[in-house]
Amino acid sequence: MPKRIMQGTVVSDKNDKTVVVKIERRFTHPVMKKTVRQTKKYKAHDENNACKVGDFVFIQESAPYSKDKNWVVIENPSQAASAE
């Protein structure tokens, strides 16, 4: 089974090697037919503490790193752009 990849924004980087990423999902309400925004926060492993608050990142499912951290940051486009 392929691992899920999601994109979101870093909302916290206070923990060591961990970032909190907010994922926003949009869908049409089945009865009201209105577009609804739903957000959820995921803790992701950031080995080098490279991500900062406000960064746009891609996270991927992984084996659990801790009790509530089973995602890992795979790409940070803002870091890649600054490195070039």
C-alpha cells in the first residue's frame, strides 16, 4: 500500500526534531452544498530542525517515531529554493 503524502503549513517548531503541520481539506457539504474548510494538525519528524513557522511542507506517512508522531517531512520547497 502506498504511503500518503500531504501538503500543509508549519504552525509550530518549538519541539526538538518535531514540527506541527496544519493540513486544510476542502469539500462540499452534502446537504447545504456549500464549500467547507476543515483543518487538522499532524506532528511530523524534522531531523535537522530545518522547518520554520509558516513554511509550506510535504509530509509522508511513516513508522511511528513516538506516541503521536508518525509522519515525516519529505520536502520543504522554501529550503530547496534558498539552497539554489
